[in-house]
Amino acid sequence: MPLSVGGEIKPSRLLNYSVQHILSAALFSRLSANIEKNFDGKVSSELSDEHWAYVTGAIFFAVSFLEATINELFADTADDTMVKIDSNLWQLEPKAISMMANFWKIAIKGKPRFSILEKYQVALILTDKPKFDTDINPYQDVSHLVNLRNALIHYKPEWIPHLSGTNKNEMDPHKFEKMLKVKFKENPMAGVGDPFFPDKCLGHGCAEWAVRSSINFVDDFFSRLGLTPRFNRVRDNLKTE
């Protein structure tokens, strides 16, 4: 949005939402933790709704943080003013900045052709830095996180057996149980016979894992580039409980 300064119209840059997204994710994680800490064994619909809102909010914002972070970096390399004033970008070789800028202008901007994690890998290729190994962390966790976010955002109803009416030994575990069961503590507000997904999955443990996984991934990415992540200035405000 343009600003009027002394009668002269000057452009102002949009807020960098990546920082706001990770702050929001951490806040929702803390709020879900507070509910679980004060849980007395009695679950009302209001309490359950509030708790799930915080957990899913943490998941959504953690993935939004991942996407905004890589988009902002690409956009900065294509912004002549940012290249001149952002000393952090100066750690990149001019050729790398040019490669990223051209790629943003031609292949990414406004076109949903590349997934969030593909854009991170492309950035590393263009800057001649080692790519992430997709089979290990921190990549694997954020890949699972994005899959979970997508399943919630683009939800499609499905039948999920309730353990009280099914022989657990004969059940084929849900895909998210296979992915996530060992990643975090289960939701203590879920019933014994409730399925892993969504009931036991969507608790503070999942919210905290979402925040920490996204931070670990972004930290690793910027370390490969030799840059300081933008959210570094609010790191002390990212407690998850």
C-alpha cells in the first residue's frame, strides 16, 4: 500500500507474515497445553472445541510459517531495494541472488507449480548448497506436517473404526498413525477406545511438534545458506507450553 509523505507517494513494503505465523503457532500450542494441564477428566463440547481449535491452529500456522518464509526469501532476492539494504542477503553470492530472483519472477510468483518443500529444495539447488535428504529429519517431519495440514484443510470424510467395536490386532493402522504415533505424546483428553486420528493425534503434543519441526527445518535451511532466519529476533517468544 502506498504512503503519502509530504505530498509525495512512496511505496511501503508488506508485512513479513512468516514471523507472525510462527508466533501464532507457538501461542496456540501454549493455549492447548494450558487446557490439558487443567484437564480434570470431564470433557464438555465447549472445552473440546476450544482445545481442537488451538491444536489445529498451531498446525495451520506452522505450515503457513514454512510457506511464507521461503516465499519471502525468494521475493527479497527479486527486490532490488531489499538486495541493497538487507545485509543478511549479502552473505549470498551475487550469482545465487540473481538465480533465485529470476526463478521467482519466471517460475514461482503467482503460480502454484511448486510445493512448499520443493521451493526450499530449489533454493538450495540455485545457491549450490546441499539439498535436504527427504528420508530423514528435519525434512521428514515437515513433510508429515504438511500432509497433516493438507488433510485437515482439504478434509474428506472417511470411516475410522472405533477400538471399542473392533479387534485392534486386526486393524490396519490409519496412515497418520503410521506417520506420527511415535512423534509426540497423544492427546490426554481422548478416550481409551478413540482412534489415533483425529482424536489421539490432535493434542498439545502434536501442536508442539508442529511448531518445533517447522522451526528446526527453517533453521537447518538457513544454516545451509549461511543466512540468519528472519524469525530469529522473536525466538525467545516461541515457547510451546
